[in-house]
Amino acid sequence: MDVSFSYFIHGMAANPMLLITVLLTLGVIFVNGWTDAPNAIATCVTTRCMKPRSAILMSAVFNFLGVLVMTHINSSVASTISNMVDFGGNTGNALIALCAALFSIVVYSVGASYFGIPTSESHSLIAGLTGAAIAVQNSISGVNMNEWVKVLYGLVLSLALGFISGWVICKLLSLICSGLDRRKTNGFFTGAQIFGAAAMSFMHGAQDGQKFIGVLFLGVAFCNGQNSVAGATIPVWLMLLCSTVMGIGTSVGGEKIIKSVGMDMVKLEKYQGFSADLSAAFCLLLSSLFGIPVSTTHTKTSAIMGVGAVKRISAINFGVVKDMMLTWIFTFPGCGLISFLMAKLFMFIF
């Protein structure tokens, strides 16, 4: 399969559906950087370690590096997304269905972010691809359950491991620093939390950037007349393109989401914010290395809940948690249904 940049440009000029797919994918990556990346810096901003604009710009840089570096080291997450669904032998219909899936993600994510509720673009992407594949194949045969089951692993991993690691790290730090001067520890944890926010931003780019690279790579394969990307290597230009767009999206910021995650759910001190960032970054690194697509939103918010539980369970604002959980629960059927209907409509029109 030809994956050169020159072929990519020529393909967009010759195939309008590829151009639409690319624009939609880049739009989703931009939205992801805009709506998801604020989770990475929420605790850093709300504990006043960094000003919002400085934190957003730092996050943009590290999101860029996360996409670029981690995809080059280990692209297994991108491969999982690419192999999750089978759109059948008709690559024309497959490209149309891919557009429908991406369109559903933009609609769903922008709608949820309007109300300041963090969404999982990871699960929106998976639901969208699944709904479109079912529409094309007219059955669930288009879903590769061996790859799809990794989503369930990721759901459990992000919730359970995020909460547990957040609780453990925060508890250890509480014990270590119990007899120390609070002013000195606050000075240390200010710098430590900036490091933690940078690590979270890097891993957000590594996880979510790879997912959308996988989708864009799939679109290039369909343009080549191939229905899979098996055996192909992700080109550097594609990593650069996706990482740049995610970085730009991150620079736009999302102050509503920063407030929801960093202030409304749990009132955090500096050492708690660092605990949440470190534990969430660790979980994302572990899942990336094993090729498991997880939600950075799930991971970060569950880590914050684990940190809050160190003091007492009542320290967690379960009203905010409930709103987030309902959004996540509705993502799979909501995005999947929108994608299914749009795929049918697009195939009828085109």
C-alpha cells in the first residue's frame, strides 16, 4: 500500500470522499485536543500551580510530543483501532461509512462539551466505527470481537486501576509528608504537579492521538482499494499531521471542563493533584504499551476519585460523577446509533 505524502495529496484531489474523511478526522482530533486535553491540566490549574493559559500551551506541546514519540515507539493502539471493525470488500462504501462514524463523534462530543461535561472521544470513536460497520455489513459480522474486547479491558483498567493507584499514591504521600512543614512541601508539589500535568498531556497525546491516526490510516487504505491496514507501517508525516492538529486543538482550551474535573468533583490540594496526575499517567502508559485503547477522561477522573477517597468518601461530589457516568453510558448507544443512521444516509446519497 502506498502511504507516501505525495500519494495522500493526490488521493484527496482525486477522491472527494477521502478529502471529506481527512477533514472530518482532523476535525475530531482538533475537538479531542479541545475537549479531552483539559482533563490533563485540570488539577494543575485548579490548585493554582499554573495559570490556565500557560497550562494550556504546555499541554499543547506535550500532546504533540506524545502523539509523535509514542506512535513511533509503539503503535499498537493505532493497530487495535484499525483492526476493530471490518467494513467489507466495497472500499467505496467503507470510506462513506468511515465519514459517518467521524461525523457522529463531532456531533456527540461538541454537544456534551457545550454543557461542560467531559466526554470520552475514545469511546465515541469506538461506538461510531462499530455503528458504521454494522450499517455497511447489515450485521454484527463487521465487528472484530477479539479486538473489541480490549475496549472492555480498557474500561475496567481505567476505572479500577485509576482509582486504586490514585488512592495508593496519595495515601503514601500523606504518610511521608505528615511530619513535614506544609510550606516546604507545597513548594515541592507545585513543581511536581507541573511535571505530572506534562506527563498526563504526553500520555493523552500518546493514547488518543494513536486512535485517530489509526482511523486516518484506515481511510488511506480504503482510497488504495484495500479494506485493511494489516502489515503497513504508519508513516512519519501522518504522525506529524495528527500531532500538530491535536496540539492546536489543545491550545484552544476548555475552561468549563477544567472546572468540572478539577474543582467540582473533588477539592484538591497540591499533593493530591500530583497524586492524581501521576497515577493517571502511569495507567495510560501501561495501557499504551499493551495496545489497550482506554479513555483518558475515565482514567483521570477515577484517579481523582481515588485521591479524594483518601480523606473520606464524602469528599467526592457524586452529583458531578453521576453526570459524567451517564454521559459515558450513553456514548456507546448514542454515538453508535448516530453513526449507523448517518452511514445508511450517506450510502443512499452517494
